[in-house]
Amino acid sequence: MSEISHYDVAVIGYGPTGVTAANLLGAQGLRVVVVERDAAVYARARAISTDEEVLRIWQQVGLAEELQRDMVADLPIDFVDRLGRPFLSASFDPAGHGYPPQLFIYQPVLEDTLRKGVARFPNVDLLLEHECLRLRQDADGVELLLADGEQLKRVRASWVVAADGGSSPTRGQLGIGFDGRTYETRWVVIDTEVNREWPDHDRLRFHCDPRRPAVDCPTPLGHHRWEFPVLPGEDEQELVSDAAVWRLLGRQGITRDHVTVLRAVVYSHHVRAAARWRVGRVFLAGDAAHAMPPWIGQGMAAGVRDAANLCWKLAAVVRGELPAAVLDSYEVERKPHVREVTRRAVLVGRIITERRPVACRIRDTLFRAVAPLSPVLRVLVKLCWLPLARYPQGFLGSGTSAVGHKVPQPWVLDSDSSRRRLDDVLAGSWTVLRTATALPAPEWTASGAVPLTVLPPGTPPEPGGVVDINGTLLAWMRSHRTHVLALRPDGFAYAAANATTAFASPPIGLRPSATVRG
């Protein structure tokens, strides 16, 4: 048994959630160890889409632009009937995070880019081909017993983020239930490489055919995916055979001239959540904490949001900037959002997979009637797709309706007249954003928060201010009747006030580090 190494945080699992956590914690300067049982990036593409808020999270570690180059944005989305006729075409309005609202990915390439991002941080150690056999906690930290082939080693960390997937051995060791259900119907997922394009190859289509629903999805870098349910009486092993795969694709008009099949596998869909997301110094994140069906492409995204919520809090606690009690807010904030996203994914799945012919005819007729009514359709899409980035409860103060919301991210001019994204100016600091007419917030400034005045479009840049080039941020503040707000390092409003309401005090124990802005 080798000498024990000590870390601030151990991350178990190196999928999208774990690699995001490693980047965020590494960028914060923490000493991190990543434990992963596989040797390389998982070659099978699982997630196929993400959204603008997730890309904004990856922006925090300087990877958004590189990642976006390997994505395809805002593809048309059609829901089609059994004859292939669209009854609903959906598009999404930007939520203000500064990127396209819907982005399609090729997961192995995305993960490879994120792992290269981690390689920038000498404070992050990777233990690939290591498995965590046991966790043992005490008052000061967690000891992990790891297996590297026949070798055993121990490492010690103050905190642990378990992002080790839906079957999470860590969750099992902690005795945490994974409540919910697994759908009876399993799905054949066929990933292909495109040889020759065909009409509508660049549209995401949900084939809402009661005989056999299907998903037909373009993905970046010359790939395309189809998904089909396993029908009663069909043999799963036969269904992933070469002959069966080409029968399924042939019904979509796809031949060997069009694509090369990379792999065909069968998956189950789950709706599950861990009974607890924390035991002492160990936190569950990503699929280890929750599983949802894939219909609105939020499984991976939810894990990235978990990492973003948890990692800045861990960094603040490790550095003594906040008391450890702030970590109690992780599940309080994230679980309701995950629950709502899961509910919407289930709803969209019901629309797509309805098998009763009469119900399908009613569905098709109803949506065709609504589709020409643009305002009604937009409301319907909003109710079925991704909810706002908002925490109704958690590590929050008081004030206007802005509290708990993530502020939009417009382009701004900084004090040097450079055009930058807002988050690049904020740089992960506690910040007090105020309009030019708002009163100062000396209590917040004394606590170490950075004051920043939001100036109207056309205003000359000045020290301590940013020019809101298109007025986006000021319009958002007006919509919430807010003149001043305190932003957490993750961009969520901790407190907010207008001219007639008192501005909440900083959280007890807040002592921001001058090094956070980087």
C-alpha cells in the first residue's frame, strides 16, 4: 500500500459530469484527483444535444468556443405523423445565455476536448484504470481505497464528487436508494457515419407513428442517429444484427450508400432520482443522482448543471470564503430543477411514443390547429421544453423577483472598450451589479464583492463599469424592477433591490478571495 496522497476534492467518474467538475475545480486552483475505471473516452455516443446554459458553464473554463466549433446549432425540429407529414415544427427562443438555444454534439469528441481542458491544470491528478472499492469518512475527510489492477492504493480528500454513472457503485456503498422506474419498452440506438446526404438529412424528426415511433437525428462531424423501440415479441439480439438494422433504416429510405453503421445497441429509459444527493462529505452528481428519458436532450446537461452548482461552493468552502453550511444548498437548488426537466422529458416522450391510433389522430389534429397560431405555439414549446435557469429556494437572500434567476449574458464593453461576454468580465467573482442611478452597496463592497455599474448603450466606457451594448441586461433588470443585485460566482442573483426595497446583507461568513477573478 503506497503512501496516502491528500487532495481537496476527489472526483469519481470521468464522463461529462466528472470532466466538467475537474475543469471547474482545477480552474479554481484546488488540488483534485480524478478516479476513472476506464482507460479512455467511452467511444459510444450517448448524449446528442445540449443547450446554451451548458455552453455558458463551459465558458467559465475557457472551452466554449472550441467546443462550439464541433457542434451544430438550432437544427429544425419536426414532429411527423405516420405518413411522414409534419404536424408540429418547433423552434426555441434564446434564453439570453449568449449561445444558440439548442446545440447538437458528438459526445466522444466533446469529452475529448473537455479532457484536454483538464490537462491544463497541474493541480489535477488523473488516475485512469482505477476503481474505487471503498469510501471511509471521518470528521476531516474521506479515505478512498482504489484498485489499479492487482495494486491497491489509498488517497484522501476533504470532499468527494461521485459522478460515476447511473449504476453508481458509490451510491450503492452509501446505501442510497435510486427511486423511480425503468420503462418496459427498450430502444435500439443506431449510430452511423454519413457517406452521402439525403433530403432532410439536416432535420431532427420525431416520427410519431403508432406502429413504430422513431427518432431521426443529425449529429455533428458527419454522423447521424436513429432510435427505434423494441416491439413486443421482438428479440433484442436479433434486432441489432446487421440484417435487422438495415431493415429498420430501409423503412426510413436509408441504404448502405447513405451511411456506414458504426454501432447498434439497446438501451432502457429511466425516470429515477437518488433519495439523497449527499452523505457527509460525499456528493452525488449527474446520472449517479438522477436519470431521465432522452426526449429533450437534458440528461448530460443536468449533470453539467450539477457540477456548476456544486463546484464553486466546494471551492469557497475549501478556501474559507464561505462556511460549509453552504453545501446544504446543492440538493435544495438542483433537485427541483431536475424534477421539472424530467417531467417535461416524460411529457414530450408521451407525445412522441403514443401508440393508440385514436389518440394519435387527436394529437395530430390538435397540434396542426395550434401550429399556425404563433403565440400559442411558442407558449406550448416553452411549457414542454427546458425551464428557466432559476432556483426558487437555496443559498439565496431576499429582494425583487430577480433573486434566484441566472442573469442573461450579453456582450458588453469593459472599461478598456474591449467587447467581451459578461461572464468573462465577472470572472467568477461575487459581484454587485447596479444601474447608474442605484445607491452604492457599501456593506457588500466591504465584504469583498466587486462593484460594477451597468451603463446604457452608447455610453462611453468608464472604470468600474460595463456598457450594455444592446441594452439586454438593463432590460432584464427593468423586467424584474431591479436597480441593484448581488451575483453569486455562478451568475445567479443572491439578492436584488429597487429604489423602494432594502438591499439584503451579504451571507454570513462571506470572505471572497481576491484571487477568484483570475
